Amino acid sequence: MEWQVDEAGRLSTFTLHQSLKFRDQYRFDKGEIEYARLETKGELEKVTVIGRVNSSFYQQARQAGLTPNQIQNLVSALQWRFDFGRQSHRGDQFAIQVDKEFIDNKPVSSGNISAMLYRAGDRDIFIYRHTDGHFYDEQGQSLDRALRRIPTAKRYRISSSFDPHRKHPITGRISPHNGTDFATPVGTSVLAAGDGVVVKARKHPLAGNYIVIKHGREYSTRYLHLHRILVKPGDHVSMGQRIALSGNTGRSTGPHLHFELLKYGHPVNAMKVPLPEAHPVPSQDRRVFERQAKRAKQALEQRLNG
Ligand SMILES: [Zn+2]
């Protein structure tokens, strides 16, 4: 704490030092109180942490000093390229560059991750953060897809796969199964597979409550047997946005989510087809990005090799 008094002995400012970086200041002036949160800008320094996976990436990254939040960011940035749950193994190595802020030689925050090199066996995966805050690969390609294969926050068992020659479970006749069924309990959040516009949100005797979203010119997705619809036709939705609660409406043998991906109006197997990539680093930034990414990659390689 720190305070000042005027000639008459009245309190004029009172400052509470919350941390090296932040302090709350109150100024007292003619019966009014003015409040400001003051921030000290420290020095940004690149800190590299390295580790070798023993039990799990999460555990070793925690030991190396990353926060759960930072680890979650990496795992989700790489979800299309690398599945840490299944593909990371004992002996994998990682080097992660963090931009840390220091004041009086003391770190004042956990910092932002700017680059990671992950060595899974003989495969190197490298990502680098652009000034827009997103991670890209070293060529500046997006790590995201314009569409997700699974429209729920976690994976559910596939109770019926895409199958153009399937025998229908209720009628017994050959009737193509144009989508993938996920065994979601009633009330599971259904998420938009990509950015797009809702073109249908209504009830149908067979499909139950259902939604159709158009994603650009080529693709659309359909979500059937919903319990509750949370969007309406004309709504713009973004990837991962909650659009409905899954259910068991229409002609359905049990609670599930039927999810379809259509390309130029024809159903395709959402679990298998190659999906479009999201936008790369803009071309005017590309050269600078590539140069910085390359430098960061070399520095991390040296740490792993040396
Ligand atoms: Zn189905």
C-alpha cells in the first residue's frame, strides 16, 4: 500500500499494489473518488521450455512450467493435425517458446506461447503464432479446417456409419444411410460444423426437428432428430456454435444425433472425405511470417538436438 496526504492531512491518493504489474489507484478530490488500474509494461523475453513425454504430454508440459490453459490451447490448435490423446507416446520430445513478460527480472505472467516443435518418433510437428493470435504451420497454412467432422464437444460412439447400401433398421428395406449417427444422450449440445448460414430449422415426420446449414458454395450439413432447435433460418452461425440439443424425434430407434455432410447437394461420408482448410496467413504477411517461423523452428530444433 502507498498513500499521500495533502497539507491539511487529508488523504489525496491511495494505491494498492496488487502485483508487480498491476496497481489500483484511488484519487480523492473534493469529495469525489477517481479510480484507475495502472499497469507497468515489462520486458518481453522469449523463454524456451523443453521436455520428454514419460506418462502424458499434459503431465510433462505441466512439469515444464506450462499452465493448463496454455496446454489446452496447444492441444486444440493442433486437433486436426495431431491427436495428443492417441498419437503421443513415451519418448516424444517437445520444445515450446513462450513470450514472457519480466519486471525487475521477475516473470509477471505465464506468457503467450509463440511456437512449438513436437517430435513424435521421427515426425516433427511445428506451429507458430501469427500476430493475429492464431497458430499456423511453417508455411503459414491454417491448422484449422473450414469444417469439423464431429458436431459435438466430445466424441460419442458412432451407432451407425455412413452407408449408401444400408438395410433400414426399422423397415428392413435397403435404404441408404446418408449420415453418421452418434449415440448422444438427449440434451447433448449440437455444434455447427463450420461457419455458415442456417437455411432450414423445422420439424419433419421422419427427420424430426432438424437443421440444415450452408457453408459457402460447396458444402452443407444436416442435423436430425433434435430435441430442441436453438437457431432459425437466416441466422449466421460460426464453427463450434451451439445450434441445438440432440434428441430422439422423428423416426428414430433411440436417442442419437444423425449428422450429414453434403457436397454440392450429395451426401458424402463426413468421417472420411478430405475437408477444406481454413484461411492461411494473408499473402501480404506471408514472407515475414515464414522468415520468423523458420528462425523459431531452427532455435527449437537446436534445443532438442543439443
Ligand atoms: Zn442416421
